[in-house]
Amino acid sequence: LFAVPPLFRLIQKESGTDWREMYKVFNMGHRMELYVRPDIAPRIIDINRSFNIDAQIIGHIEEGPRSLIIHSDLGIFKY
């Protein structure tokens, strides 16, 4: 994931909201997510970088029960 911007750290600190809820409610600095086939992701990243826009692969989809697991420097959160 991208680093959590200072604004979200301030919101968490002042509100006392736990990080699991913060990831559920806020975008935590992720401006846009695209869900694409893995083989085209590198080209999309290159296009973004050509416009000086940070881009990276932040996850993947697996077969199985529907769930979301976020691994961040603030913890692992399961939804």
C-alpha cells in the first residue's frame, strides 16, 4: 500500500478511531483503484508514471469466499 498521509494519522489520533475502522471509512491516501488483469498492470503503471502520478500494484484477487485483507504498517485488517 501507499504510505498513510499525515492527514489520516491526525484524524485517527484526534478521533481515537481504530485503524481497522479508518481503512474501512477512508481511502487512506489511495486516490483511485483499478481492477485489471495482472498482465496489463505494468503498462498502466508506466502510463501513470509518465504523468508523474504514483502508481503500484496493491493487491490481487483469489478464488474463494469473499473477503478483504489489508496488510499495512499499521496492522493486518480483515473484512
